[in-house]
Amino acid sequence: STAPGGPEFTASVPVSTGTDGPAAEIRPPEIAPDGRVTFRFFAPHARAVTLGGEVVPQGELPLRRDVDGVWSVEVGPLAPELYTYSLRVDGLAVLDPANPA
């Protein structure tokens, strides 16, 4: 869950610093015309990645891993607005390197 006033970011784990392969293709959350939002996160060695925050009012939502180690989930549709979100990798809160804002 998020802390009052913003997302909860309490720890950091290494993901990828390379510029080749799947990590180079990860973009900030993508908003479809119908308001659905797709989140992606590259963590090839993770056992679990979850999404929390205002975009998931029911609590944390698990992401699914593909064969390249890219985890993803789609939420919404969401009304146009600014939303906070948080990612957890194996239980640790991490920053989304694809969304520096």
C-alpha cells in the first residue's frame, strides 16, 4: 500500500543497467485509448513482482513474468488523473527505472 502523500519506496534492488535486450525496451506505464494502463518491469531473477497504490484499490496485484524476465500487468480502465503506484520485487519496494518522475 502507499503511504499518505505518495508512494512507499523503502528499499532498492538491482534490476538491469544494460542497454541491450528486454530491459532497453521497457517504457513508462502505457495508457491505452480506453484508459487501461500496462505496467512493465524487468527483473529476470525475481520470484514475484507486485503493483500497489492508487491504481490498485483492492491492494497489491501480481505481475506476470514472460520468458525474457519482463513482468507486466494491465489495470483499469482508469479515469484521466495523476495516480501513485508502487512496485515490490520479492517483497522489497523498488523504484520504477522506466518512470523517473
